[in-house]
Amino acid sequence: MDSNNKKMASKTCLVTGGTSGIGKVTASALAAQGMRVVISGRNFAKTEAVARKIIAETGNPSIHFLIADFSDLQAVRKLAKTFKEKFTNLDILVNNAGAFYNSRRRTPYGVEMTFLVNHLAPFLLTNLLLESFKNSVSGRIVNVSSDAHKYGNINLDDLEFNTFYFGFLAYARSKLANLLFTYELDRRLAGSNLTVNALHPGHVATNIFRTNFSIFGPLLKKTIGVFSLTPEQGAQNSIYLASSQEVEGISGNYFVRQEQFLSSPLSHDLALAKGLWEKSEKLTGI
């Protein structure tokens, strides 16, 4: 084990959406470094099975799992509460869980479902777990965004997307929110022991296509997969930001292919970031 792996082996990491795709690959890679890894998923049987598989494949017995559906903010609160009850500290949080909805779905939180799962849920979880980083020498928060963010726009007065809903635009808006959240959180964490960065994993064919395009989903996923990265390739950015010494102390950046990259001008709008933060606080009740 090299010096970096020895250092990372003492860390506790939470990977949301860790049961498939780049989340599962990320969790497995961090477990292989010897970290204590906690994965979250929606389905108990599936999440437990993935945790057992990671243990078997990596030989690391310190793999744990928690259950939460990110379409329910009460479940997110329970996830944070349970984590704090079971684990005394947190060193790395990988906000990986996400979703795409081809048609608009209303929620009881005043936002449509894509925005809820991809932004409000990780916003709430991160804020609830900030206290858990207090014993970490160099804590890291990693937010999985997308280059789709550059097609997004945010109307803080229409977070239900009542006007001209289109699945990709809703997804792009949520990924823009991930970046605005990352940069605003970085400003609020200035002078602390915590860093926060966002990333684009590359174009990866995931189960989004299987679950949101009816009977054509599996075929669409297979077709797009011909031109896309594998989950193993797509996870490299997450693994890099979560564990590499090269980015220790680096915060408030957007990474593509393990390199700092300039995100869209709108993602750096200070007024929009502040407004989104304040709106998110009200919507989540923190």
C-alpha cells in the first residue's frame, strides 16, 4: 500500500447512489484503498447485496449501507440522522445519486422531481452532515454534476417548471444547481478544513435510459452505450476528487477528465447562487 493509500485507509466515506453505475464503481474503488465506505440506495435488498459484493471483491470488511429515497426529504433527514448515530466522523461525501425524468412529476416540496432528487436532496444531506466533518483533518465533498449544466437556466419563481417542461432541460437545470451550490458552499466554507468540488463524469450510458423511456429504454441505453464511457471510465473523476493527493486543499472547482475546467458563466452568477441557496434553505427547512 503506497503512502496515499495508507493515509486514505483511515477515512470514512459516504457515496450516495452507490448501488449501480459510477456510484458503485466509486464505492468499490475507495473500498479497495481500505476506506470505511458507506453506500446509500433506495432498495434494501439490492443495497445490501451490493455492499456484500464490494466486501467480497475488495477484501475490505468495513463496507456499510443505509437506505434513503431522495424523492423524500424526510428520508434524507433520516439518512443523515442514522449516519450520525452509527459513525462518529465523516471524511468524504460523494453526492452521486441522481435521476432523470422524461415527464414532469410534481412533489409536495414546491419543485418538480428532477430538481428535488438532483439538487434539494443533496443540498439538505450535505448541510445536515457538515457537523460530521468536524474531526476530519481534510474533509472533501464531491458533487457529481454534468456538462449538461451549460444548457440550464433557473427561474427561482418556477421551480415546478410549469412553463414548457422538457426532461433534458430539467436535468440541465438541476446540474447547473449542483455547480451553483458547489461554488456557494465553497465560499461559505472559506477558512475551514473542508473542500468542495464538482465534476462532469463524461457521457455514461446509465439506467436512466432504462427507467425513463418505457419499452425503448433498454434499446436506447444499449445504442447510446456504443458511443459512451463505461461506468468504470466515468467514475475516474469521482475517485480522483475523493482520494487523490493532487487535489488536497483545492476547493471550489469544476473538473472534467481530472483537470480543472471552466464551467458556464451562469454557474458563476453570485446573485443567482445566493438566491438559490436561500430558496433551498426555505424549501428544505434548514
